[in-house]
Amino acid sequence: MSNAERRRLWRDIGVFDGLCTLPEPMAVIIEGDRVASLVAMRDFDEASAQGCQEMGRGGVMTPGLVDCHTHLVFGGSRADEFEARLEGVSYEEIARRGGGILSTVTATREASEEALFAAARPRLEALIADGVTTVEIKSGYGLTVEDELKMLRVARRLGEALPVRVVTTLLGAHALPPEYRDDSDGYIRLVCEEMIPAAAAEGLADAVDVFCEKIAFSVAQCQRVFEAAMAHGLPIKAHAEQLSNLGGTAMAARHGALSADHIEYLDEAGIAALREAGSVAVILPGAFHILRETQLPPIAALREAGVSMAVATDANPGSSPLYMPTLMLNLACTLFRLTPQEALAGMTAHGAAALGFKGEGRIREGATADLCVWDVDTPAALAYAVQPGRLRQRLFQGELTHVV
Ligand code: DI6
Ligand code: FE
């Protein structure tokens, strides 16, 4: 039987549909690569089980997880920086000394495409083993036209090699490379006039990101990058208000950004701008935890304003060397006081929206069968315990790609 004709049935299963937990045990039928039916067990008609492969009972089904913010292609390691920070040197200070992001830039420039691919593959496999079916991967450690394209090519190849949808983001404006030390406007010109056009011409970038921060680029410089991206038809997003409040989020929202990410230092004006633009707030509890940040993102105010909140790993060698999305569910709850359902929605429906896939990351009739079945009793239990090995089944575009 071809996969297109195959019908699979799960019985008596708890369902988190991407926005909320359904109140009753459900029966779910997947036909080919689509969700064909989703009915409460007590309304289930046994006749519809005919021709179905029985996939099991119990457990919890969620949409495949969406990790909407990662930097998982990079060379080298930053364990030494981790130790320095434990001894009291700050992330900003390390960056000012030319370490931090720039030390990864050196290692990434030196690495071949093959070496970058080989290093990134197990990181992505770890995300997949923890339920991810869509992942965004940023460049940003090359900082030359060639090295940024090299990173994006590796990201694309990862998506071809593994059963996961990869969305690529050009983050040329991540840090100022040493060869432009006294000419940050000159570097922004390179990003706008060469990097973005080259990435667009080769179809290598699905979006463009910036790091709007004192140790990176100003609001005005980030705006220039956005205008260049938009001129090439590319959606935009921003790392903003991570270490200080510069107003990058409000500027990004005014330009129709898909998302503003980190946002620990976001103020009322920034929240209002996100609400008006319908941009997603991406919260990254892994970076908050690793940097031992104390400024909490304004979760209650975002919730009150009705801004969608996504949750992601920010997997990267410096501020979030964490490759476990279900750990982020836990951290989003314990550190940021999201409810388990909000955290799960942040890694499904709202994560998808942060990538421009509004309406995806859901389990409902007609949806793409990207989904996970977990060995837990309730969706909240996924955020409650941090325990690898709970992913019982994983479907990527209707294909069973993970069975424990
Ligand atoms: N903020 C982050 O958390 C990542 N990039 C950024 O702008 C971290 C990048 C790194 O430290 O390597
Ligand atoms: Fe990041």
C-alpha cells in the first residue's frame, strides 16, 4: 500500500491540538499525509476503523514540535567561555573582548561545508528525537557573503538529509566582523547590498534576522537591513531587547516582522507594537537560564495584550547550548510562568506562526500529519518532567519516522 492510501488509527488518546488540550479521549485517523478525522471516543463509529492500521491506545498526541529559533550550524565549541562566565565575566564583556559570537565566527569560517554538516547533524537529530518536525536554522557565524551562504547551504542540506522541515534565516547582521571593526555602517552596506541579494538569488534564505543590541547593531542599522530584505520579498524578524531596551522590537513590528525574539527588556510600547502588527513574541528560556539573566520578559503583559508567544531552544554554542525542546517547555513554565498549555502552544501553533505558517502546528481535520505521540498521561506532563525517551511515535508528513 502506498503511504497516500494508508489509514492509521489511534484510539483513546489525549490530544493537545496546538492551542489547547481537548477535553476527552479521542480517536484520530491519519490518511496518507493528512489528518482525516478527529473524534471523541464516545462518538467513534467502529465502521470507520475498517482498513485502518491500529497504531495503539493511550498516551498523548501533539502536533510535531516547531523549534522556530536555532543557530545549530556552527564550528567549534564555547565550553571555555562557559567557564569564564561562571567565574563572573559577563556575556557582553566576552563579546567586547572579541570572544563570544566572534570566536564561533572564526571556527565557522575555518570549517568546510562538510565539517559543518557533520557537526550540525547530531544536534538536529537530538531535536528530532525530542519531537521536532519543523526547525528554523539561522546563519550568522560566517559574516562574509561566502561564509553566510555556506552556512545556509548546510542548513538546506540538513533538511534534505533528515525527516524534518528546515526553514532558513539569513542573520548576516549578527555581529560586527573584525575586518569592519571601525566601520559598522560599511558592514551593514555589505549585508544589504551583497549578502541579502546573493542569498535571495540562490533561494537560500526564507527570512532575514538581525541582532539589535548595543554589542551588535543599532535600530537604524537594523531598519536598513529590513528594508533590503523586504525589497527582495523576504520576511523579517529580530533578536531584540535581549540585553537592553533599544526599541528594536517596535521598529521590527512596524515593518511587519514575523516575530521579535528574546524580549526580556521589552516595554509597554514594544508590546503594543507587537499587538498591532500581529507579530509573535518568541521567548527563549534557554538563553535566559544559561546567561543567568534576571530581567524577566513581560509575560503577563504580553498575555494580557493577546500577543502570541512562541517558545524555542535558541540552540547555539554560546547562550543556549541546549538541544532539548521539551526542556524548554519546562523552563518556560518554571522561569517565565507560562502554563504548560501556553508552553506547548508556543512550540506548536505559535512557533509555526513565528515562521510565517499561520494556521499550522495544529491537529485538526485536513492538517498535515506532522505529529508526535508521547508516553505521558496528560499534555502538562510533557512540561512537568524532563525525561528523554518519551516520544513513542513521530510522523513527518504522514511518514512514521521515529518508533522507540
Ligand atoms: N542572541 C543569542 O542568544 C544568540 N545570538 C543572539 O543574537 C547567541 C549567539 C551566540 O552567543 O553565539
Ligand atoms: Fe538567537
